[in-house]
Amino acid sequence: MVGALRKVETEVDSLILDAQGLAHPRRMGLASHLGIFLDVPTVGCAKSRLVGSYEEPGREKGSATDLVHRGETVGRVVRTREGVSPVYVSVGNGIDLESAVDLVLACCTKYRLPESTRQAHNAANRLRRGEEPGGIMSLL
């Protein structure tokens, strides 16, 4: 991941990762590690949860409930589109939970996942299928 980020020509001011931050069994998932290593604000925005319990958020976009594990709020369960399954947002590094949720919602324009994450998934799948030259190793 670091190798791929080094190839980005514009300054990275924050990252949303398909991973967990604080909402991890050890309270420090990939979003936390990468944020600390790169010294950039990071947000975990995952499709599934690793820890915690929550009440289902409302059906409308922007509805959210706390994700609580062992009495501590470790993230937020956020509905990014009306009627779709929620995502699990957790702080990685250098950002508070409210700002992390705001960033995720701002990046979810038409789809459940933030656009950056969605595009990364699509590119990885094209590479995996051999539709783009170089494969994943060319990014490193």
C-alpha cells in the first residue's frame, strides 16, 4: 500500500480505507497503522464489522448509530444510501469520529461505498482479471 501511495503525484490529505481503525479487536486496525506510518488522517470504512454491537440505524442516508465494544464507542454504523446495508466507520489516525463520518458521507455520492474505495475495488478487480497490464505487482 505504501508503494502504491508513493506513486500518487498529488498530495494526500486523508485516506479512507476498506479496513478498521479503532473498531478492531486490538483497537488498532490497518487504518490506524497506515495513518500513523504515513502521518496522514485515516478513516476505516468497512463493509463488515469485527467487533462491537449496535442498534440498526434508520433507513435514510446519514442515519447512524454508535458501534460499542466493551463499553467504549469504537465507531459508527452509517447508512450511506437509503435502504442499503450500512458501513462501519472508525477512526484510524488524526481525525475524530464526527469528521470521519462526515468525510465518508461526503464521498458516498451514488453508491454505498465511498467513491475512492469503490474505484479502488474496481481497479483491483480489473487487474485481477487481466484487463489492465502489469497486474497488482506493477503498483508496488
